[in-house]
Amino acid sequence: MNPGAQLANRLREVTLSGTWVAGTNFKTQLSNLNWKQATQKIDSLNTVALLTLHIHYYISGMLHVLEGGTLDIKDKFSFDFPPVTSQEDWEKILQRLWSDAEKFANLIEQMTEENLEADFAGKKYGSYQRNIDAMIEHCYYHLGQVVLIKKLILLKE
């Protein structure tokens, strides 16, 4: 399997359909939460909705670069989103995440080893490979938070 396909499978594993590393994925964890659960605040922790929007922010920003655009995302804005105020809002957020994660994976899958070694949006950001690996690791980090916060939410019900 080529390196691009391997990375694409790892991204799908954490976002859409896998269970090998964490035993779960974002889609499994989020699909059965309603908007009130997703926005429920537990002490000083981020909400599940905020973590979901945060992950989507980075996926969509990197997707934009893979589609030939510029790198426009900034860490300082990665938690700045309008509030989720309805089930319809929550479902739109999830659909965008699933759609963009799949688009992102499809583009990664097509990348050659040479593409993966090229600079991502400029030399200072390192290679595409490094950035995609970091995105996958970032997803796993926040997936763990989502799993724990979801357990706390369901315990309160």
C-alpha cells in the first residue's frame, strides 16, 4: 500500500470508521449525542461540540491547502465558534465533519511519496507527511477527551 493510502486509512480510522487504535472513532462517539448533550458543560472542560468544531476547523483548513488553497487557519481562532443552539445546527456540524474528513482522506490517498515529502504551505511548516501525521495525532488526542466527557455527560443523565 502506498504511503498516501496508509495515511488516508489512518485518518478514516480516527474520524469515520475505525476501531484499531482507540477502539472507537469520532463518528461512533458523536452520532448518538444530541445537541444538548454535545453542548453540556462539565466543570472547566471543553464541550463535545466545541472539540468537534475545533477538529473540523483543522481538517477543513488542511483540506483547503490540499485543494490548492492557502493556509488560512490560525491556532488563536481554533476554538472561536458561534454557539450550537439546535439539533439542526449539531447535525450540520457533524455532516460537514464527515464530508470534509472523507474529502481530506481521498486527497491524501492520491498523494505520492514525493508529494508527501514536499513542503506544506511553505518550508516553515514542514512536509505534508509531518502535517498529516500531526493532524491524525491531534484527532486522537481530542477523541480521548470526547470519550471521557461523553461518559461524564451520560453519567449525569
